Amino acid sequence: MSDISNASTTRILQINSSARRVVEGQGSVSTRLAQELVARLQAQHPASELSVRDLALQPQPVLDEAALQALFTPAEQRSAEQAARVALDDALIAEAQAADVLVIGSPMINFGVSAQLKNWIDAISRARVTFQYTANGPEGLLKNKKVYVVLSRGGIHRDQPSDTVVPYLRNVLAFLGMTDVQFIYAEGLAMGPEAEAAGWAAAREQIDEALATIA
């Protein structure tokens, strides 16, 4: 388990992966709840440092053949275009490496993570940098981090076969070394006003519970 309660300076990285932006308190539910969670973390850790990566404002390009060619080309042999492409991934890796706490807003899109979040995961998953293969199997190198994932869904999917998001994120984050992961669920958001209000209330209650353990 990661211990952030005694850290003198806590470095928080917020990842907004919804295609919807937040304008005047409206828009992406996962982003708005992630903002609430981060504000609470900052209140608990006044000396904390916050970085925000908004993948709607700064979309990460897909991992296509050109990107793979750039990554597999030795650094000294890359073209200027290839170097610029690799630098985009390098920036995301550096942010993840530096963070003590990650807060990831993750809407469910067609039973999976958003394209924005998948592109971020592909960008930070680099052999011998954020994971490596050893004689004992794979080893994640992004260790000693606390991760909060704020999930938003139109329906009810928690602990159901329809929820492929949580198993995927749990597996890929653990593969990268991030095993201390807590999920916050906002569900039923498209099932009418009462269900939506209940979904918000449940998510906020889960945030209360999650942060009470480090108060």
C-alpha cells in the first residue's frame, strides 16, 4: 500500500479522459468528480503540487505504425518528426513517474474506457521504462503510487459481467506497478433524475470513505 499521509509534498496528477469538457460546472461527470476528489486531497495536503492532463484539450495521438517506427528507431537515428512523436509519450511518462497520487476520470464508453484514456495508457506503457520482463515475469516500474479512478456510467454495471472497465484498468495499472488502486463509482447517470442524483451522492460518499483513511 502507498502511504501518502506523511509525505511532506504530495505530487498529484489528475488525468481527465472524457471527450467532454467541463464549462461553468457542467459537462463531464468523471472530470467534475475527479476535480472534487483532487480539491479534497489538496485540502488534506496544503503543500501538494497538482498537474492536470486533460486529454480532451490535449489529445494524445493513437499508437499507430508511424509511432511504433519512431519508438523502435534508436534515438540518435530518429528524424525530427519521429523525435517529436516520441517526445509526446515521454512527457506523459515523466508526469506519471513524478506523481505520488494519480486521479483518473474514466467514463464508460460502449462498455470500455474512452479512446482518450486508452491512448494515454498506450503512451505510458513502455518496456524497460515503466515495465520490464524479468526471469520471474513482468515487473511494473511505476511503484509506490496511490491511484483513484473515478468512474462514470449511464447504467448500473458495478460487479456485473458488463463491466469490463474495472478489470482492464486494474490489470493494466498493476502491470505498470500501480497496485494501490481505489475505484469511485458514479452510476445510473442516464436512468432519470432520481437515479442520477443517487449516482452523484453515492460517488461523493465513496470519496468521503476513500479520503477518510488518509486524513
